[in-house]
Amino acid sequence: MQKELAQRLLRELLKNSKRSDRELAEVLGVSQPTITRTRHKLEREGVILDYTVVPDFRKMGFEILAITFVKMRPEVLMSEVMKEGTKFAARFPNAIFSASGEGLGATGVTISFHKNVTDYHKHLNELRVNWKDFIEHIESFIVSIEEKQAKRLSLTYLGDVTL
């Protein structure tokens, strides 16, 4: 029962994390103290990492969403090189996700927002210069934020996923 409640609460928070514990309790059919305890437990256990908003990225000044695929040499996976990669990625607050992985001939991916094409190229060149000894290939998929979107970028959709 508690695990199911935790999952239901998490889905409701994904839909709208601004709601009060009282509102969430009403929606989920339990008491407000139960919701508060469950939410705090999810935070302590690291299930909930952040509470954030989903802005209109255009109004923030971004024109481009870039998904950059990088094929790195195998030695990048060594712990000391990975630590440097983590430090490098932290220098770019506009990069919202960066990880190693595998697919499409790549071993890493970064998702980032940029104010324009020049800003994106500057970011890409910095990556090429700083990691020239480890990068074999870089490819990008660029999305104009001005174009119509079939589905906007948001985690709120996950609130409707049943596992």
C-alpha cells in the first residue's frame, strides 16, 4: 500500500508539484499528514531530486535545443577521465543532460539549450578543443524552438505513465 501510494504521489507531483499536501491528499484519498510523510520519505530516499518549473524556453531567450552525440575513445570510461568529463559538463548550465551510453555509433549524449547558432557553435568548438584527444566523432540534431512542436518538452507527461 505504501509503495503504491508513493508511486501515485510521485505521478501527481510530476503533473503539478505546486499543489499543497492538503490538495494532494484530497486527490489521492488519504490524510494530509500521510502525504507529508510520504513526500519527505521520497525526498530522503533520493526518489525526488528537485522541484522545478517548465518554462517557455523561447521567452528565456533560447532559440535552439541541441542533442549532441559524441563517439569517445574507450579510455574515457576510465574513472579519472570520467571525473574530468563531469567537471567539464558542469561548466555548462545550459546543458540539461549529459551521459555516457551507446547507440547511433555514439558513446555519449548531451542535451543543451542555446540562444542562437553562434552560441551553439562556440559550445561545440569548446568541446572539440578541450576533448580533442578523446573524441572520435560528433553529430548533432538541432531543433529550432521557434518551430511548432508536436509535444512540448516537459516531465509532466510522466505523471500519466503507469509502471
